Amino acid sequence: MKKVFIICGPTASGKTALAISLAQRLNTEIISADSRQIFKELNIGVAKPSPKEFSVVKHHFISHVSVHEEYTAGKFAKEARSFLADFFIENESIVLCGGTGLYINSLIEGIERPPVSEAIRQEVNTLIEENGLPFAAKLLVEKDPTLADQTNLHNPRRVQRALEWIIAGKPISQAQEWPQEWKIYKYAIELPRDLLYARINQRVDEMLKNGLWKEVESLLDLRNLNALQTVGYQEIFDFFDGKYTKKEAIEKIKQHTRNYAKRQLTWFKKDEEINWIQPGNQEEMLEEILASQGN
């Protein structure tokens, strides 16, 4: 059984430090699931780990592609799956750290999972509710034994999704299940909202002190690329357009980052598999994680 420890949650919640401590304890490496840190040209404004943090634990999928490349959650899922398959040949565990829920879900739920209509989703949901999971699992085996073999038949969500694909006529190749031998443990730090927002404001101040303004100015010629349509960059571009004063741009960065964190919280709070850890010192949080799964 291979172990994937997921440290997720909103920006500025302390994910990076906790993930590094956990990776050190497990003597393993980190996969980043961050749709902004993945770009080479974005640094200060996306809060990449520091050179010291990089030196402590090896990170993957940070500065992975250029902003000139269109990079999707599906592409991340495909590349990360391939990386994990190779990594787990010689290693027993890995830490995945990031705040991009779509990247994490795409990795776990399936590569480029095709959408199905709400009508089909409701049809399968009703079938399972009225007849039970064993009936639905048996139906899946009868209709598509190959897909059934890739599916955890004891997981209602997996069975439902597989039946949705079959009814929708989707090809099996698009329905790649998470390997059952890769065990997932999900964690997030549950900071009080006012503390989280204070940390965000402080982080923005630190970014500015560390040269965010110059970084964004150096990227002005690339401002129309999709990767640059993001918090911390767009507001400074607007300053150069005369839309904001410098003070207003800074306040907008803080405001929009808080809005972004709120959206992240809404996303992750819907995931019932996440274990929410109360904030404390690194050792206390680390012990809580390790104790929760028997290490």
C-alpha cells in the first residue's frame, strides 16, 4: 500500500511549512498542486517556497512550464499520475501540497473526466438509492467488466461515476480510476477566518517588500496571457493602466486574495474526506497527522 498525504486548504494557511515538515519526517518528496506556482515566470506573487525550503525537500511541479503554455488540470493529472507510478516503484509515500482543488480532484477522480448531463447523473443516483450499492455494482460488472475492474465497487461515488460514463457512452480510456493500492490521507489547517485574513494581508506586505512590484512590471508584455490573469498581478497591471493608485492597487490585492481564500475554503469544506487540523506548532500538527493513520 502506497500513501499519498494531501495537505490542502486556502492560501496563507500554512500548508507549505506543514507539508515540508511531514515530507522530512517521512523521508520523501513533495508534489505541488498549485495552478499558479506551476509557471516558471511567476515567483513572488504566487508565494513559491523559498530557496531554503527547496533545499530541505525536493519539490515537483513547481516552475514546471512556461506561462506561454496552456496548462490544464487534466494535463496536471496525467503528468502527476505518471510521476507517481514511477516514484512509487522505490518509495512508499509522498506529500501532495496545494490549494488548487481542481488539480487535486482531477488527479484523484480521473484524467480529463468527461462531463455528463444532470439528467444522467440524477438517473444513476436514483438507481443506487432505490436498489442499493450491491445492485449498482453488479450492473456495472454486467455492462462493462473492464471498467468495473478499474473501479472500487465498495465506493458509491466511484460506482455512480462509472455508470454515468456508461450511460453517457463515454470511452473507457477517459475513465481512469485512482489505483486502489494508493491510499489517500487528506488534511487542512483550520484557521479562524480573521486570523487567515490577517495572514493574507501580512503575506501581501511581505511580497511587496520582496519585490513583487518589480516582478509584475517585468511581465507587462505578457499581461494578456491566461497565466497572468491572476490575483497579485492583475491589480498592478491596472495600476500601470492608471486605474488605481499604488495604495489602491495594494488594497485590491489584499481584498482579492481574501476573496480567493474564501472560494478555496468553500471548495475544500465540501470535501468530507478532509481532516481539519486545529492550528498549533508544527510538531503538534505533525503528530496529529501521523497518529490519525497509524504511523
